[in-house]
Amino acid sequence: MEIIFGQHVEMKLFIPLYQALYRNGSFGDLSVEPIWDNIPGKPPQNISAHATSTTSIRVEWNTLPDDSDIILLKVFYVTTSQQNEIIARTDVNVTNNNVEIGNLGKFVNYTVWVRSVSRRGLGISSLPIYVRTLEEVVPVNFTVRVMNMKWNINLSDPESESFKNLTRTIQQNVFVLYGLESSYLRDVQCHRFTNGSVLADMTIVYGQNVEPQQFATIYKALYKDGTLGNLSVQPVTDNVPGKPPTHVSAKSNTSTSIQVTWLCADCHQHNSTIGFLISYKLDNSNQTAGVVVNRTVRDFLISGLEKFTNYTIHVTSITMRGISMSSDKLSIRTLEDVPSLAPVNLRAHNTSSTSILVFWEPLPNDHVNGILLGYKVTYKKHGQIHARKQNISTMLNFTILSGLDKFAIYDVNVSAFTRVGNGPESNVTTSTDQDVPSLPPTDIRAYNTSSTSLMVTWNPVPQGFTHGVVLGYMVLFKRQKDVNNGYTNITSLVTSVQLTNLDKFTVYVIKVLAFTIKGNGAIANNTHVRTHEDVPSLPPKQLAAHNTSSTSLIVTWLPVPDGYVHGILRGYRLLFKIDQNSFYHNVTTVNQTFELIGLQKFTKYSVKVLAFTRIGDGNVSEHVVVVSTDEDVPSLPPQNVSSYNTSSTSLHVSWHVVPRGFVHGILLGYRVFYKVATEVRNNSVASTPETTREKVLQGLQKFTIYEITVVAFTRIGDGANSTRIFISTDEDIPSQPPVDLAAHNTSSTSLQVTWGEVPKGFVHGILQGYRVFYKRTSDENNSYVNSTTGPTERELHITGLEKFTAYSLKVLAFTRKGDGAFSVNISVLTDEDVPSLPPQSVQSYNTSSTSVNVTWREVSTGFVHGILRGYRVFYSATQHLRANARHAVVTANKRYVTLTGLNKFTNYTIQVAAFTRIGYGALSQEVIVSTDEDVPSLPPQNLWANNISSTALRITWNPVPPGFVHGILRGYRVLYRKTNEPSAPYTKITVAPGVRLKEIYGLKKFTNYTIRVLAFTIKGDGAESPPVNVSTDEDIPSEQPQNVYARDKASATVIYLSWERPPEHTIHGILRGYFIWYSIVRLGIHYKNPVFPQDYKKKQLPAASKSDALTNLESYANYRIRIAAFTSKGYGPIKDTSTRTCRCRPTIPTNWWNNPPYVSSQPDNNNNSSKESGIIPTILEQIVTHCCQECGQLGTTTIDFTTDADGSEAEKNGVIQVKDAISTKTMISFGIAGVMPQEKYYSPDGEAEYVPIMETPGVAFIVAEKR
């Protein structure tokens, strides 16, 4: 059938069609089964996936056919449990049949599907498949010694009950140890037990998300508690990660640092520790600081601590999973140190020229850092680095320094000191009194700053010779030539001064002295210096000039008058410019004459001159001389020379005038020079007057290139030649054809034609190309077909001709003027060829699952194009069209063949071609035929099973690998049975071919099942997959504990309970232990209705327990007891029982006073004690015997008349003391008066039962008060 869509059809319209064929298998009520289709955008077939690591999976599918319209594949994946999260995607080239997806979560289920992309858009999505990455479990190995067990030889046999029971006990104890954190456990394995008490080799397997605190739990149980549930254990070897550092010690190195050392518990074995955390804090602080170091470090210096202070320190291991276990804490104190603060407010002043008073504030106590022994004062002259320091010590906070140098600056330092040493210093600088200077200033220098000013500088008076503070300096100066005149002076506060308004270029004499408050000092020696130069103030005189050529002028002048140079004359500067320009050029000379060269021809120039010194240019001459250069020949040719031909023997030449300014004189006319360009003979000349700018040259050679130049001329001569131009006379047509025409065939429909050039001298123009004319020789008319080539091409390949046919050919050359003469005709024949039609009516049908028969009809007459040699039958699997194509050869007299050795149930594409000596001809239309079906030879892949409840499993698988179904897949069969029943038949479940997930319900709880899966076709069931074993999930037990027994009246405060495990097949998991609930339902004669579970006390016992004692119970009480077994899923059915405690304790203490005849105490001569008698003790013994009755093995209850409930003597001195001793504890207090209806007695400790046992007469006395 065929469904035709419009050309703008979208991909989404193909999806319902694909789903109807491949997912639903029906068109409405019509069941269908696709055999072949070309639906665009189909997803790849047989998609499967499997985990390759804990963070990666590989997705695979069948390679797409070569003729597929798919241009890209998109693989989508998302976490199965979080379908709403962002869907990830990776793009895959269509030539690939797998992709590995990385960076996934560890041990995470993923849903994966594939969508194709065609040029119409996003294609059809495949069915989702399910795959889970591998879990990265963490095994921890132990060898422990079980101390409270004796060796049994059966423990060495893993199949013995002793081995299994101890293994089960260890497993249960480990799970109970972790309690709610047991979700981190994956398994507890016991590998072997050996002698040595009992040595157990075991492994605890943790999940990948295990944290350091879970390792700390097992470490504490082994190393600190020494117990594992009811087992007393001692660790021998283990690889628990992150064990605490050992041998941790600390030592104070200085007053601010502590050296911490330790050893690594597992670095030499298991390498799990990656670093250490050193934590420390002040004893009086809650803030802890920490430093992390790498695993190779075994000591660390903690610095920057407070001095003489207590610190608490511990070291913690760090693993890849975080901060692990810590060592025990240490306490240590830093060392003593010197004072940490210098004395403050240190001051000093002179008291004379030889003494200084120094004083400061006392040092604060919190900066002493020890016992203050005093202050140390040191002093020396300021600036003397190597001078010996003088020092004195004092307990006071001041001192006087005497015997010092006059007006000397001193550095004074003061520091506090303890037993450890000196603290930091404070310093102050001060001076003794001053005097007058004894030496003048030194290093006096002077230099000019202009032609009328000088700068004078000097250094101060040498240190030690000022004897005071210098208040200033006096500078004295005069001209050197003024011998008899006095000095002018100027005062300065600094060591420099500028003298102004001086004479230009003149020598001066200068002196300097210093003065203080005491007077002037000595005068320095004379210094001589001259003022600076200046520019001349008048120009040179009598400037004159004349020309010496068309590009040069000579200029002369007289020097500047004496007295106006103002310095050393360095030369003259000559200024000149074209008369009409604004800007001058200049040249320099020391002479009074100069020739200007390189000037513009026939041009007027303005000239002037000035003198200059080193300082600069003087005044320019006021008189400007104007003079012109001489005439010359033109320096530029006529412009824009052009030419064109007017016939084959004449040319027209034209030009523009020489630009203004380049004639250099009076223009007289133009000359035109011309000659044949290829010849070396002299030019011909044609002249024109200066007003004419064109010329016609006649009598020239035909189609000949001429070289032409034009010049202008003046009185002096011809100017520059113009640029040469080349121009040709006009063209003509060729007068002879091309030579050496030849041709040969290159195929059955093409010819190769070649020829030579037209003889030289007969083209008569620029060759434009060639024309080749050809026709069938058998055609009588002159209807030639022609092809044109370029002028450089002298061959032509003619195609599209008739096969095996004779052709006539000729050729000509042509120019722009037209075609030239034809060459003579030649004749040539095309070659033989293959058949142009295929064999007809090709048909095929299968004869088995590995063979097909093919038939056809012969090629029509006239289309063989040669001698028929035979037939070739081409065939290949349609899915891999042309990838592995094969063929069979059949002789020319046969038109059928049987193809054998083919793949089962595979579409084959078949074509037939006839062949001649040249090769095989056109292929027939494709015929597609399929071999017959068979059963699948491989099972479905990647079978995976996991439990989804305690009675259900989820089974997933990937399709049978491509090419191994061998038919139309009719579905899958899932086979399952209990693993422990290998001889039992499998239960089979059949699912549709599009289904690759099946959930099986109604299974046995916590039971191992063996799962297989197979695919089937119409021919039968295929190969079964390898078995996969999987267990249903745990559940709560379905049976109560067995033989539950509670002893009745075994004790007044204890109930003894025993039971047996529920039957193993009813536990439905690993038995984790038992819960016991108990509550009073009757106390004495009072009934209660407790609500479960809030009114019940709860007790949890390990799985190995089979008995227990409920203690601290109430006496004379009925208890309801409930017991249930529990797994990790919860507790199962509850077994109810009830029992009673005894009415009384074995002994009842008393509290009484001697009150005859009710209570009497008489000495007992036999044991130096007293014997109680009287009415009440006798009654009490009868009451207790009657009420308490017998209690199990304890017998009857006795009354203790010697001791009360607090362990004190029962007999009190009086009724007041008896009442004071009444409490809520079990005890009989008697000899207490009351009334017959009374039931309660209220004491300070609470409420007690009051029982009246006898009536006695009473007397009331009324007494009058004396007034």
C-alpha cells in the first residue's frame, strides 16, 4: 500500500502512522504487521543500554541504512525517579551505532530514549529503556577477637550451624549497633573464624554515601566500648578509614608558639587519611581555631598565641569523605616573656649646657609579662652609629644625665626589664644649649641664571662649629673691575640666593658668612662668576643679491657693529622665500657672502639676513632684497597625450599644455616624435606652433603599433618628453585557414579534434578564436554543427554523438573583422559501447530461509551496442544496500539463477544487467525479496531485575541484537521460578514485541528468584537469556514469635519471659530483633484499660534473644505483655500474653514505736536483740500471711520488725518519730491512731494507705487555764 502526503507535511503527522504499525499493530479494527516501509524519521531499531561504570552508561542501536533520511540522532536521558527535572541530551552522528554518556550520578536509575532528526524536523521517539549506573560501595575489613566465646572446631566450617549462627549474630549486632543509620549498610560478611579465643575475619560493606560518623560508630564499638552487641570483642586488624591520630603531644617552644606532634594511625597501611586538622582554643574561650595540613605532616608549630596562657589542643583525621575522628584533648601553657610595651610619655629637656633631665610614666602591670626588675636608660650622641652607649638603671621613673657636650644632640632610650630580658624601648632626642659659629659656610658655588642674574649656593657651617642655631647667611658681591668700590650685601635664611639686575656678560666677586643669635661668623674666600650671554641687538648692514643661474642666487652683507653683539658671534642666518609666498626658508653661514642653490627656475625671491650667538637670533635686517632666477627649458612634458587610429594608415594625436610654473620661460611650440614600436630606427618629427595641441600622422603601415611622444620647447631648448604611448592601425580578416587538422574517438559518443595555428603574417588582426564544424558523414545536406574555442585553444572534445557513427569535420580562424578561410574536410568514427537497456521483467521468490530464485527476459534488439557476453545478477541485504553487494555471472544463453547461502529472514535487493566486451550495461529496476523466517538465535540482551516490593519484581531487557531475530518478532516470554527449586518448571509470561519491561506480582516475600527471557517468532521460541537472580524485598514478619511463655507470680517486681523465633519462612527478611510492650491492666483490685501503644512501656531486644526479664514492676499487679519480631521494614503480628506479679515482696520492713499492750519490745537473751510482741504484731503476721499468700519459689512473705524502708532501725522513740519516718516506700508503719472509716494517711512525702485494725477506748480531758 502507499500513503501520499503533501509536500509540506510535518514530522508530527508520521508519528500516528508509526505508532499504529509498530506500537499498536492495528489500523482501527484491522490487525497489521509491518514488513517493509519508508516512514521518514523512524527511530533506530534494537536500542539497548548497559552501565559501564559508576558514572557512565553506553547506549547502542542498529546502524541506520545507507538510504535513510536521518541526518542526526538525539539521545535523551533523565533520572527515572525525577522525571520533572531537566532532560539531558547528546547529539550523535548517523554513522555511529552507539554513544557513551558520562558524568552521571552513581547508582542512579536512568530512563533513556532516542529520537531521529530528518530534514523535516525532529523524528519519532523510541520506546524508553531503563538502565542504572553501578554503585561505588565501600568495604571495610576487620579481624576481631571474640573474647566471651570458646573455640569450637565447627566454626571453621562455613556450612555448619555454628558458623551460620555466629555469622547471623554478628550481622544482627552490627545492624542493631547502627540502628536508624543501618540504611548506610549494604552487607555484613563473615569470611572465616579461626582459633585464638575466636578470631573473626569480616567485612562491613557500606553504601557509596557513607559518612565519617558511620566509621566512628564501629571504631567506638571496637576500640572504646569493646563490645558488639552481646559479644565482647577486641580488634586485631582493620582498615577503618579516618581513625584518630595517635601519640599526640604538645610542647611550648616560645611564649607565643606551641609545637604539636602526632602519628598517623593508618597512613602506612590503608592510605585513607588525606590530611589532619589541628584545633586549638583558649581555656577560657568558646572559639576554636584550626589549621589543615597534608597527610605527610607529623608536626605543626602553632604560632601567634597569647603569652603565658593555657590552651586546649586536639588533632583530627581528614579523609576524602570529610572530617573524621579526633584524638584526646591536651592542655598546655605558653612560656613567660619580656615586657611587651615600652615606657610611655618619655620626655627630656636641658637644664644646662652639660645636663639633661629625663622622665616617663610607670609601665602598666598587664604589659610586664613577668616581674618588673626596673628601667634601663641608655644615651649617646645623635647620629653617631658606632658610638659607645652609656647606660644607667633605676627603679624610679626619672633620672638626670650630666657631663654632656655643649650644644650636642643626644638620643635617649628607656626600657623596662624582667628576668627574661629587656622590653621594647621608648626614645627621645634633645640638645644642650648653643654658642656662636667658629667656621664660615663651605663649598660656595655661583653660576649665572641669565644675562642679568646669578645664583649663589653654599653648604652650612660644618657640624660642631655652629655652636648654636644658624639664624641666616649674608652674601656680599661687586663687579670684579670695581676694585675700589665696596660690597653690596643681601641676607638669606636658606643656603642659596639669586642676585638680579646685574650687567650682562660681566664677572662678579662674591663672599658668604653665617650668623647665629650670638653674632656673625667667619667670612668665606672670594668666588668669581660671569653673567650669561644674550642675542645681538642690531642686524648686519648693506644686504645685496643677484642670480648666477636659473636655480641659484649670490647674497652679500657687512657685519654687526661692535658693542651690539652681546656675546660670542656664532654666525649669520640667511632668510629667503619665493616673493609671493608667506614663509621663509633659512640657511646658516659664518661668512658674509652665500650662494643659494636648488631654487625654482625663472622665479622672484625675497632675501634678508640676521646675526646670532649661542643664546639665539638677533634682529633681522629691515631692508628686503627681491631678485629673480634665470630662464630654462620646460621641466614637465605636455600632459594627457592620447591617440587613436582613423584608418589602417593614419593616427590622430592630441595633448594638453605644460602646467603653469613648469615652462620656465616663454613657450615657442610643440614637437611630435613617432616610429614603429618594434623598430630601432630614429623617430620621425612633426612640429606645431605653441597655440596648436593636436596633429594627424598619415602614410603609416597597416595594423602596426607605433610609439609616440610629445615635447614643448623654449628659447633654451626642448623640454622633457611626455610618457610614451603605443597605438595600432586598424585590423583585417585572416587570409589562410589553420593547418594540421586531425581527430580520433575517445568513447562511443565523443571525438577529440586538434589543429595548428594560422601561418604567421596571415591573421591580419587579433585572433579571436577558432570554429570547428562537424556533421554525420551520411547526411547529404550541409547542416554543420559548429563549436567555438578561444585563440589559445587548438583542440576540442566533442561529446553527445551517436555511437559507432562516422563524422565529417573542418575548422577556420576568425578575428574581430570576421571568419577566415575553411580547412579541408576529414572523417572519423565513434567507438563501441555497453548495452543501453537492462534485461526486462526481472522477478524473484524465496525457495528457503537462505535461498531465492531470480528470472528475467533478454535485452531488446538494438540496445546491446555490441556482442552480448552474458548477464550479471547483483544482490545485497536491503538494510546494507551496496555496502556488501555480491553478484553472480550467468552466460548469455541463460535467463535465470538460484542465489544460495543468504541470511535468514532478510530483505535482499536484486538487479540484473547485460554486459558486452566494454562492460555491463544499465541495471534493471530493484526487486526486493525476503528469505523465509526462523527462530531467534540470540536471547534479549542486558536482562535486569530489581524488586519493587516484597511480592513484586520489575524485569527489563533490551531487544535481541540486530540480525539475530530471523523473523517478525511476535513478543517475549519472561520465565521465572524460585532459585532454590532448580528442578521446578519455569512460570512463563508472554508480552507484546514492543514491551521490554514487565512487573511480576504475587511472589513470595524475601525470596530469591531466577529470571530468564526469550524472544519468539512465528517459527517458535528463540534462545533463552542467561539467568538473573533477584530477591523480592524484605517485609514485616507474618507470624508471631512462637511458644511465648511468661512465668506467673515468679517475683513481686520481675516477670520472666521466654519465646522462640518465628518460623524462618515467615520472617520475610533479616530478623533485626524483638519489640516487647507491657502495661498494667490490674493493680491490686483496681482495673485499668491501657491504650496501645502510648500507655505501654517498650523494650527492644536483639535478634539472638530468646528470653528476657521485665524489672522494676509493681507488685500485686496483672500485666499484659505483647511481643513481636521485626525486620528493617517493621514489626510483624503481635503475640499477646498476660501474667501476674506476686502480691508482696519477700520481706516487708516496718516502722513502729514501743506502745504496750499494742506493741511491746522485750530483750531476746539468745541473740542480744529484742523480740516484738503485742496485739498489733500478732495481727500483722496473720494479715500478711493471709493477704500475700505464697509467691513461687520465694515462699511466704515475712515481716521485718528490725529495719525500716530506709535501712534504719524499725523501732522509733515515739509516735512523732514514727510519723516523721512515713514515706511512699513499701513499708508497714503501725501504732498510729486514727478513726475507723479512715482510708488515707497524708504525710509530707505523699499519700499512704491507712488500714484500721482495732478499736480502742479514748478519753477527752477539759482543762481550765489558770488566769
